[in-house]
Amino acid sequence: MDIIKNIAAQGKLVIMVTHSEKVAQISGRVIKIADGKIIEEIKNSEIKPMNEYTNNTNQEKQNLSFVSAIKLALNNMKEKTIRNILVSLGASIGILSVIIMLSIGNGVEAYIKDTMNGFVNPLVVEVNKRINKEEFQNKIELSAIPEGIMTELSDPFEESDIEKISTIKNVASVEKGISFQLGNTTKIKYKEGNINIKIFSTMSLNITTENILKGSFPKENEILISEEVEKQLNENMLGKTVTLEFMLDNKVINTNVIISGIYGSSTTSLMKNITQVYINYTDVEDLASENEIIFKPNKIYLTSNSDKYIDDIKKEVIDLGYEGSRQEQMIEMFTEMLNVMTYILSAIAAISLVVSAIMILVVLYISVVERTKEIGVLKSIGARRKDIKTIFVAESFLIGLASGLMGAIGAQIVMVIINSLTMNLFDISLVNMTPSYVLFGIIASIIISMLSGIYPANKAAKLDPIESLEENENIIRRKLVYVNKIITLP
């Protein structure tokens, strides 16, 4: 009515046909008609025209702006506040589930990478001879290695290989190394006890002082042992002399060595159950020479001048036909499997999004049925199909935005709860939520909601204004007839 009064104030003649006394009271002149005859004429206060009115309206067709549609949608949604809140809350559960699944996958992946990288020097690039992937997977399964057999994780390097690798730019040093994954061929003998060693490796710059829990790096005729070895010997082994027995070129070598330090990580328990020994490469060379054994390194360690060259060095290693760290390959395999599981769990969680989409569609469809009179009035004062459609799309946008925000806030709360539990139990933060996941959840919620609102919006846009208004009058008439049957009217 304010819109119509504004039109009249602009100097336009507005004629309305109505049964409403409220509308008649607003009008400047009222003519009452009964049986085709004028029975009464009433002049109310005249609507004063604007003193200065300039028609700045663009005569071309104008669309209802999305901002105006949002305002109309907000006013409409206030009338059904509780219903819209419950719909948004139901839809937010799906968004929350997807965000949490993605965040858990990201958290586990970050934990694995941090754990593995915590044992190596970030400036050192490990180089291995390229082997078949299936062969590598078979070799890393300790349980598949027959008892008493020593397994090389890499084929040995020739001098020509080392010369080729040494030509890589931005490399400060090149170290030779060996690393074997063993059955029962390597032992540490101390007093009456024997400890089987699973991994036998030589020292390199890949190991940093952060890896040493106590003691120091080994010098000549000294070794570094993992904390699991000390745990099994059940004694403080720092500075103790033990007998190291290992196999080289299928020959058993025994040597007395001093334990200079304990190797491990204070931040994670992933590698704490591994029995491992580190010895200097020069000591192995001397022992091999004493026993007339010829052996070749199966690992090369390249130390970079700066961390900014690491990626370039790794790329050049691959281009030369070699492979990087087995540790990195294991991380990639774990990450690949983890990503697949994350996507599967996210897809399962996304099923609830389908349910919420159907729920939004039903609510908006009911809204169209409930608001046929409003749609009729809007169309009667000039609103076009696209304007009506924009209003309903704006409502679905607001529902989607509310759902996404609720889902994001709920995911934050769930993350805090889960991480507090995992920190107390495992000393790790399992859920690692990033802004990109939150943004994805909100955008996905908006898109799903707006797609769900397309059909109701199209239905609302196609309603005829006359039929919409007549339909409401017919409803009133049916109610009056029903009341007349129950109550005898005079």
C-alpha cells in the first residue's frame, strides 16, 4: 500500500477495486457500488502530490537487484524464523561432517610427514638406485624376509653413478652410505643377551643432533643405537662396550664397539619400536678391508647449499634415472591411501547433503504454496517472473549461507573436542582444519541450497497474479461456507 500511495503522490491516477475497508480508508476518494449502481461516494483527505518530483527512472526494463531480493527474502524468512533455523541446522550437519572428514585426513597426513621428516636433515637428499615398485614393497615387509637373510633396500652404486650424481648443481657434499634391512643376521651382544637388529645403516649428515636423545655422534669404533635397543637390554647403555655382529657380502663380521649415543625422537612414538644401529661408513670400510670383502655403497647422500635448492636437486636426481628417499616413497604411498580413504569417508558424509537439499526444496515449495497471495500482489504492481524467481533464489542463498556458517562453527567446536581427546591420549592433534576447508563447506552449502531452490523459484515465477489472488479469495469463501455449515448465521 505504501508503494501504491507513492505512485499516487507522483501524480498518477490509481484505481483500485476492493472489498477491504482498510484499503478504502487509505484512498482519497471511495465510490461504493451495489447491484450495478453507485450508492455512496466518500471523499477522504486527498493524497498530496510531491512538490518536486523528477522522473529519473530509466524507462528501460529493470531487474530486481539481488540486494533488494535479499532484503525481501529476509523479511519473508522472519515470519518463519524457527522453521528456517531448523532447516539450516539440519543442512549444516552434512557440511560439518564433510569438513571434519577432510580435516582428519589432512591432520593424519601432516602427522605422518612431520614424523618421518623429524628423523632427517631437511638439507640432505637421499639417492637410491631405481628398482621396481612391487619389488620395493616386497622388500619393506620385514615379515616376508626369511630368517638369516640380509636384504638391500637399493642396488649398489658404481663409481660412474657417483661421478654422474656429483655433477648436480648446488650440492655442498656427497656422502656414500649403506643401509640394510635385516632378518636375524645383525645382533648386538652384551653380557648374556642378544638383540636382533632390524635396520643396519651408516652415519650421514641426514642425522641431526635433534635425533640424539642422549650421548653424541659415533666416532671411530663407536655406534649409535635406537632407544628400543637400550630398552630391550634394560640398562643404561651409554658408553658401554658391546659386540656388533653383522653380515657383509654373506660373511659374518664381529667387532667390539662403544655405544656413543641413543637415537630416537622425543616428539613421536612412530619409530620407537624399531631396533636400529648406526655406524660410521669408514669403520665398515676398514672392517671390510680386514676381512678381504669388497662392497659398494647402496645409498648416496647429497647435502644442499640451501633449502631453496632441495626441490631442484630432487628433480635432477629423478631426471638422471635415480630415485629419492625410500622414506619419501613410503610417505607418498601412505598419503595416497589416506587420500582415498578421506574421499570415501567424505562421500559417505556428503549423503546427508542430499537429504538436506531435499529438505530445503520441500520447505521452499511449501513457502510458494503459502505465499501465493504475496506473489500475486507483487506481480500486480509490476514484478516480473525473473524478479519473483530472484526473491526465492535469494531465500535459498540465505538458507545455504546460514547452513554453511553453522556447519563451519560446529566443525570448529568438534575439532577442539577431538583434538583435546587425541592430545591427552596420543599427544597429537588429529584434526587439522584449514581455511580452505571452511570456505569449501560454506560455498558447497550455498550452491546446494540454491540448486534446491530452482524448482520452487520457477514455480513461483510462473504463477498468474489474477489466479493467485482469486485462489486466496476462493480459500476464504470455502472457509466461510464451512463455518456457515457449523454455525447458523443470521
